[in-house]
Amino acid sequence: MKEAKKRKLDILVISDVHLGTYGCHAKELLHYLKSVKPKTVILNGDIIDIWQFSKRYWPKAHMKIIKHFMEWVTKGVKIIYVTGNHDEMLRKFTGFKMGSFKIVDKVILELDNEKKAWVFHGDVFDVTMQHSKWLAKLGAAGYDTLIVINSVVNFISEKIFKKGKVSLSKKIKNSVKSAVKFINSFEQTAADIGISNKYDYVICGHIHQPEIRTIENDQGKIIYLNSGDWIENLTALEYVNSAWSLYKFDESLMGIIDDDTQEEDELDNNKLFDNMLAEFNLMRN
């Protein structure tokens, strides 16, 4: 079968994949990654959920995402891993470079239209993260449980009642005034700092709220972008021909996605993780 033509991207930004959790839509993400051919990839935090990581739950589809990124690196695709709060352990390796791959806490992109984009995960604005990390971790565990419950609800809704999917977490976030206020404050704070530094774009993740919009204050204006997540929204940011756009995965494609559970000659997950940890230990030394 002839391979489908891949869309060429100048820059791809993905965040909040949360590999290693039940809510991660790894199959959908893998299908998307196979459909594009980016020159530069920004992994903008929380790609691997180290907070909730367990070898007892690491599906092959999740490992395939890691392998796909590694294959891109071997092909010379520039991959910049911006650390987030759920993968904050990687901040110990900030500055590490290997071929076309590097780990950073933030990055300034010099775009082809002579504009600058400031990229960072966004957890630095989260007061809960800064002062009550244990509470944030507890909330993350609760969020993952809610996603599992949501999956059961959607199964019943689709198979028995023949209705569409619903997002319990989205409904909760959109109905709780404090959550809405936090999102608005987050976006405004990111924009204000970006404007003060005379950047043209500010790109974040963290709040799982995909967005592209212009934000103004009395000092100027900036385009705020958020790549969303691969838990609820299944979104990414794409930069092509000097313009940003928000990609959203079409769930109707799930019917034609190959069964990615059929795996060929893969390393056992435990062995692969042991190898990865050994490599990181060598980096630190």
C-alpha cells in the first residue's frame, strides 16, 4: 500500500501528552505524528507524566510515541524538549544536547518572518505548583481518575444510548468560576510578560486549553498561543508559511487507524526503561 503523503510543517508544538496515564490518547497522537513532516518539533512539557509513572501501566502505544520521536531525531529533525511540571525531573538535564535533540526550560524561536516566539510550559505561573506541590500531585491523580470514569461514561453513552461523547473534566472546568478565572489570569500574565519583553508570540501549554488569540495591554499587544493537550482536546500548534494554526484531531479518523497494538520486535518495556535510565545517569555524570 502506498504511504499517504505527509503534510510539511516548519514548526510543530505539542504539550501535555501525559504518557503513562490512562487519559493519554497515544494512538490518536501517533496517527497524527505519522501524518506530518516537521522541520522543528517543540515538546512543550508534560510529555511523560513522571508524577504518576508506573511500569505497571505503560501500553505499547505509549512506547511507540517515544520511539517515533527518537526516529525523528535520527533523521535530523530538530526536537526541543521544554520541561514541564509533570516531567520536572528532566530539569536536572537542562542544557543537554544529543544530535538534533536538546532539553531546555524555555526557548526563544527566531521565526522566518523576523518575529520572535517565547515558548515555555507555563507552570511557573501556577501558585498551587509553587507553594503546594503535594496538593497539585493529588489533583493530578484525581484528574486521571476522572478521565477513567469519563471513558466509562462515554462508552455507555455511545454504545447504549447512541449519543455523543462528553467531557466531564471540561464541564467542571468551564462551570467552576475559579477555574475560568485562573485560565484568564494565566493567559493575561503570559501575555503581559511577553509584551514587556517585546516578543511577537507567547506559546504555552500546562492549562490544557487550546487557544490562539491577540491579547493587549497598555504597553502593546501579543499573540498568545496554547497547544492544548492529548487528554481531552487532542490538539497541536502548527507553523507553516509564516502563520500559526491550531490543529484538532478528527476523532472520526479512529475508524481507519491501523491497530497499533500489533507490535513488531520491540524491546520489553522494563528493559527499555532500564536502558533509558542508564543513559540519563551517564548524562548526569
